[in-house]
Amino acid sequence: MLVDTHLHLEEVEDSDAAVEEAVAAGVTAMITMGTDLASSVRAVELAERHDTVFAAVGHHAMNDADPDLAAFARLLDDPLVVAVGEIGLDGGGQPGYAQMERQMGWFGALCDLAHEHGLPVSVHVRESEELVYRVLRARPGLTGVMHYFSLDQEWAERFLGLGFHLSFAGLVTRATRGGLREVARACPADRLLLETDSPYGQAHKRMGTPNRPAYLLDTAEVVAELRGISLDALGELETANALRIFSRMR
Ligand SMILES: [Zn+2]
């Protein structure tokens, strides 16, 4: 029993089969992300199509156009929408100051929408941790997940200090990522989540093949071993955490 708390199902090849494979592998629920309004609408459609799929609606930092906030607000009333995501800040392309200002505007507005609707956020961070931290810290009471967590222990503690959860992906399966493995080992049991970020975010042993939600097991096995618990025990705690934070899944 595991929950894939962040993936892009519409980008996964043969998504119907991918959902079936995942369920057969023990992934009992999946949260598929939107990256703009159109893909957010499709995320809701995928959630309507599969009992085991839930939707998040969001506007990714790398978009060119501004989000239609009124349209997003309407989508949030759908009971199959369990989070706002994928949202966040991306400094990876070294955006100019004006572009980062725009990203900050969207990110803040979408965090506010989530908060008003009592929904958690699934947050993307790339070369932007300080700014992301400031946006989240300015909104006490907002809950959420640091998706694809790949920062160090100090940053883990800062985001945990805001009440956020850490979601570990395939990166943690790489033996070379000792620091990240230590973060996954030390993460408080009630703040730990898992994800594939399919079709991105491959596990070490599957480099070169597009990721699928069934491969969540690769990451879960490594995290269970790091924490010295059984796969079943990890699945139980991760599922409980997911159901608590994404409370509309219950
Ligand atoms: Zn993503």
C-alpha cells in the first residue's frame, strides 16, 4: 500500500495501463499534477476516469503566460482535486529579475488560493529554495509537500519547521546521493511522502527508461531499508501521511 503523491499521468505512455500496473504493484493511489490550466483540466478528467487517481491543479513556474486565477479557483471546488500543484519557483534557466518576479506573483497567488480552499500545495524548487521558503513562511497555516526533495538536511529542517512534508523520489535510490539518503533516513515519520514524478525522475536502476507509477516500489524499497523498517510498515505510514495531508482523498 503506497501513494504516488506527484506524477504527470497524462505524459505517461499508455496511462490506463500504467494505472493498472501501479495498482497491481501496490500503489493504491496516485495524485496527477497540472502544469497549466489545460493540463489541470485533464488531470481532473483522469481522476474521473480512475478510482485510484486524484488530481492537483497548478501552473508551473516555467510557463510563459499568467495563470487564469478565476478558472483555477473554480476547479478547486471539484472534490477530486486534492491539492494545488505543480507550483513553485524555478531559477534553473537563470530567469531575469522580471521573470522571477512574475513567478513569485503566480506562486504566491496560487498558495493563497490553496489556503483559502483548505488545500495543500505540491511545491517545485529548483535553484530557488530561499525565495520559495520566503513565500511559504509568509503564509502561516498553509500546508503542503516539498516535491522531489533533493536539498540538504539544513533545508529539510527549515521546510519541516514550516510544517511541510518532504516527498522523496527516484533520486534517493542512487548510492551517490549519500546526503539525500541521510535526509530520507532522518525525516520524521509523520512528514515523509513518496512520489515518482513520472514520466520524469527515474530510479537508478531504470535510467534511460521513462518513469512509471509502478516504479514507486524502487524508491520505497530503498527508503524502507534506509529507515530499517519493512516495506509494509513504510507503506502504512506513507499512506497515512498522504491521507492526512491530502484530506480530500479520504
Ligand atoms: Zn512534477
